[in-house]
Amino acid sequence: MLAYIVRRLFYALPILLGVNLLTFALFFVVNTPDDMARMQLGVKRVTPEAIAKWKADRGYDKPLFVNAAASGSGVLTETIFFGKSARMFAGDFGRAEDGRDIAREIASRMGPSLAIALPNFAIGLLVTVSFALLLTFFRATYLDFWGVVLCVAMMSISTLFYIIGGQYLVSKVWRLVPISGYGGGVEAWKFVILPVAIGVVAGIGSSARWYRTIFIEEIGKDYVRTARAKGLAEAAVLFRHVLRNAMIPILTGVVVVIPLLFMGSLLSESFFGIPGLGSYTIDAIKAQDFAVVRAMVFIGSVLYIAGLILTDISYTFVDPRIRFH
Amino acid sequence: MDFMPVLLWSDVLIWLLVLASVAFGALSSRNPLWRGAWRRIGRSRAGMASATVLLVFVAVGLLDSLHYRPRLAEEPGQGAAAAVYGVEVLSVLDALLTPLRTRTEKTYSAPLATRAYAKEAVDVRDADGQPRQIRDHPRLKYGGAHLGADEGGRDADIGERVLRACGLALALWSAVAAAFTVAMARARGCSPAQAWRRIWCNESDFAGNAVLGALAGLLLLNLPLALLAGDYHVFGTDKVGQDVFYQVLKSVRTALVIGLVTTLVTLPLSIVLGVLAGYFRGWVDDLIQYLYTTLSSIPGVLLIAAAVLMMQVLIDTHPQWFTTAAERADLRLLALCFILGLTSWTSLCRLLRGETMKLRELEYIQAAQSFGVADLRIIARHILPNLMHIVIIALVMDFSSMVLTEAVLSYIDIGVDPTMISFGTMINNARMELAREPAVWWSLLAAFAFMFTLVLAANLLADAVRDAFDPRLAGAA
């Protein structure tokens, strides 16, 4: 098992390298650092000196891949590619436009992000699986039909509507919780509860419908008929047999996102003013802070690859038929 | 000529798509397998009802895809030597909606209001003729202007118009229903009464009742809107006084372009690469797999954000590429489609690769190979046709998610050009309006309601298409 994980980690390396090259190409080859400097400095302050200073401050004043002027290993290390991309592998993300260290910022913002994303994920999974089981239990009845209709309607509503509408109703009209903000410690629940609730409701539509299809497919199998034939109650069949077997496809879809929970949610964090990684990313996008966006792309793909490996490992726990090779 | 036609790139692509889908429909109706699938869609009530609704959206979008630049009024001394055309690019829809487009108020006004939403200092004359300033809701310039001083007559006027519109809707609907019934009776060789019974008792192999029902709903909802929109702001006005109804109608085209043109980018990439990987395997497969694993391992929004940021810099540093603002907005829209397509082809590619691998092991392919048929010919004749159902299903399934994505992207400022009207920019502009006191809700609600209708119809149609084309499900139905 350990050997398998190590091998998977080595497979991940070329992919990370590819991600790095791609983002590098996006950020530095499509637009030269000169263009970015002009963009950042605005129209008024553009002088050749200002551009040169902007580039020097951020380390953009070197050649892209090969520095012929440097000596020794400096030929490769004294370049933008090495300075901006290769150092990301060591967790060094450089500085944001406002001069703050990106790595430290990320570490401090992870907590609030997780405070929203983790309960959202856990409660959301519980709610959608229960809802899908309920629909499966009442399959081919009016309850099932209208439940599916509700799912389709709910997945047709924009996430923005859930957030804007929920915030308006709960915080402004009913005044139950603060509109936005975040506090540490025990007080945090007040700020967390609404984004989590909205996130859960917004996710029900598409996932519950998908899980229902999985359950329905599972319920037509032979072992279910056997279970019924030996006289088990329908509830016992559903919970003890169908649910456990259906968890395999559900898990594969779900485990991938667990590491990405660290990234937080872009929309709800920015609407509720939560100082997490999601709002950090949005702010960076709006301020066109290239360094931060690049760092987030890199972290996101690392986490995604971690999720893929986790998925493979989780298979063995839920399905003993699968062995590593 | 009074106008100069303008062909924006997105118009070209949209009309090409229309042509392609018509050609595809004509070609596929020759194939019995496909004809069966189309029939199954025709039988699905939810599918046909949503198709009717979608057709209206598509019609609005197509009208909005015929662009022109109007000729400016000539200076008296100049003569008719050279025609001067305005820089503003308008569409046929704009021309039809001229009253909605040009009647802008000063700022917010509620739906169907005759007075502004906020109080302002207004000059009045009191009883003894002295001019005096009071704070009141000022009268709107256009909203309900035909009422004159008789503002109390507004409700009666609206009621009368709605009644008239409903009567008109009923008459129109009866005409369409009668024509449909007669046509059906002709085709079946039965009496119109029998045909009528068949339609409503679900006894025909075409869900005519769903189409007629959806049509009735559309007419009853839209004709009153159309009759009222001439003299009122049916959905109110936004911050700069522009009619919200006009904005919502303009948003439809943006949503359609995003939903449809994106697939134009996705399809060739995922079909070519997926089939190549699945058919040739070996290093081709490794390379293509590496490519899509790398792309899909970057979280979608972030990759889009990075690409859009770079595109913005590119556009901003090269203003000389665009002659009008509409062209710039249009190219930015296309670039967004392109970026969305580049980030979303991976899942379809993976599906097609798997299916191709399954197909190439089948006997008929191996027979073709042993006859010495060239690889490309095998792919074109034997593999591609058997993948089309996956492509069609993916195409309709993606549409609704693209429309929803556009709104989110425009909200975080990496969507369409801010000057382009779309559901996303409408929501983005109106995001603070609910926090006002009293809240301004109509802009957001109108955008969300239209987006919901469009996406819901697309989702329902997608389900019907999936049920009809998926061989696993088709056997059961």
C-alpha cells in the first residue's frame, strides 16, 4: 500500500510540472511583464523607469527560461521561470501586490475557510444522501416524482440567487444572524451557520438526483431481491444493503473534493465577508494580483491530485474486491 | 441604405450553428435509428414543453444576432455625398424594442410605477400660486406618461390592457390549436374532432398537448407584458433608469452564445482527442491522457480566472484591434467562450476515449481492420456515428451549466465585458440593491426569473434528449 502511494506521488510530479508550465505560459508568455506592469501602474504613471522599477521589485526583470548572462547554475536559476514557478514546489509563493507574504496569508486564512467548507461538506452529504434515500424508498410514487421535479428546479436556480436571497431573507428581513463578517472562537457559529445552510440547500438539487439514480440502479440488482426474499423490511434492505453498496460510486465523486475544501468557497465567502481563501482568491482576481492567482492555481491542482490519490485509497476501504497493483 | 449591416464574429458563429443544426436534423432524419430517437423526444411531454419555451428564447437571441449600424441624420449643408453611420451597433431586436431602449428614466422606478422610487425635491405651486419646493416622488418621464394627470387611472388602465392581452392570447392560441388539429387530422386521415381528442388524451405519438399547453402559458404571460411594455416599465428601471425588461431580453442572446458557442470549441477538441486516444492507444493515449489530467487538475474557476485576466491585459494593451466598443465586447465574449471550452472539454474527452476503446474491440471493427480498411476511414464510418449519442447528450447537458457559470463569472468580474448586457452583469450591477432601504428587488428578480426559466427548460430538454438517445435507457422506454 505504501509503495502504491509513493508511486502515485511520483506520477503526480509530471502533472504538477505541466500545471506549472501551463500557468507560466499563461501569465508570462501571452503577456510580457511589460504589459502587466502597464496594466498595474495604470495609464498615468507609465514611464520606462516606472516599468523597470515595477519589474525589478517583483523579480520580472530576468529572462524567461535561460539566462545567458549568468554563470554556473545561475543560467537556469536566474530566470523568471525558476524564480516564479520552480520555487512554488518548495512552498515559496512570493509576495502579493500589497507586499504581504502569500504563504503566511494562506496559512492564516485556511481556518475560516475550513470553518465554512467542512460543515457544509459533511451536512450537505448527510442531507443529500438522506433525501435521495427517501426518494428511493418512495420510488414510483407521487412523492418521488415531485421530489425529482423539485431537484431539477433547485438545480436550475443560480447559486447567486440562493446566496443573495438567503442573505436578504434571513439577515435583513428576519434579522436572525449578522449579514456578514467573521469572529473567532465560540462566537463564530453566528457567522458560519447561514453560509453553511445556504451551501447545503444549494447543493441538494443536482447531488440528490444523482444519488437517487445510483440507488435506483442498485435496487434492481440480484442481492437486493435475495435480501427481500429472506423477509427483510424495506428499510433494512435500503440501509443495510443498498446504502452500503451505493456508497462506492458516491465516495468516488465525493472524496476528490475533500482536499479542495481548504480552498474555501469563492462565492459564499465573498458575500458573507469571511476572511478565507475563497475571498482571498476573489480579491486577487478583482485586483488582478497575478502572483496570488498563480499561487492559488498551483495549490488547487496540488490538492486536486491529492484528492485523486485519496479516492484510490478510499476504494480499498469500501470495496474489499479492489487491491493495489 | 439607411443602415450598414455589421457582422460580429459571434453572429457568424450563431448562424453557422443554426445552419449546422438544421443540416444535422435533415441528415439524421434519414437514419432510422436517429428518427426513432427524435420520435421519442417528440413523445416526451416535458421535453416538448421545454422545447417550445426554448424556441422563444432562441428566437429572441437570433433577432438580437442581426446587427447593423444606423445611418446618422445628415447635416443640411453636406448633401448626400457620403453616408455617415453611427458607431453604435444595434440589432434587429433593438430596433423592435426602440421604445424600451430609448425611454430611460433618471433612476430607479418600481415595476409599472408612474412615479420614481426615491423622493426628490420637486417644484410645485401651492394654492395661492406661490412656487414652493417639497420632497416627493417625482413623476416619471415615460412610465405611464400616456395617463397624463390622471394617475389614479393607472390600475384601471393596466387591468384593461391585461384583459385585452388575455383575449388576444386566447384568440391566437385557438387559431394555432385549430391549425394544428386540422394538420394532424389531415396527416392521420381522421376527423378534426378525433384528432383533437387524440392530442389531449395523449393518444398520439407527438406530445402536442404539451406544446399547446406551453404555448398557452407563454402567450398568457408574454402578451400582457408586450402590451404593457409600450407605456410602462413592466419590470421597473435600474439605477441609471434603463428599462429592466429590455436588459433581460438582451441578456438572452449573451446566455445563448455562452451556452452554444462554447460547445463549438469543446466538441472538436474532445471528439478528435478522445477518439485518437481510444483508437490508437499507446503513446498517443498517454500523451492525451496527460494533457487532460493536467488541465482538469486545475480547479475550473481558477484556470478561467487566470486565462481571463491574461485576456484582459491583452485586450487593454491592444486597443487598436477594435473599431467599435461592440466589437471589443463581442470578441471578449468569444474569448470567454473559448476559455470556457478549453477548460471543459476534458470530461467529454474522457467519456469518448472510454467508449472508443470499447468499440474498437468489437467484431465489426476488427473485421474492417482485417479487410485492410484505413484507420481514418474506420474512425469516420464505424466509430464516430456510434459516439454521436454521447456527444448530443453532453451538448445539451452542458448548455445549462454554462449559462449558470456565466452569471457567476460575471459576478466576480471575469465574465463578459461590463458594457455587454447579460444575466451576470445585471446581477453584478444590482448586487447592493437589496441592501438599500427600501430594497430594490426587481432587477435581481427579473434576471433570476428569466435565467431560471431558461435553465429549467434546458435541463428538462436535456433529460428528454438523454432518455431518447441513451441506448441503455432507450430500451426501457
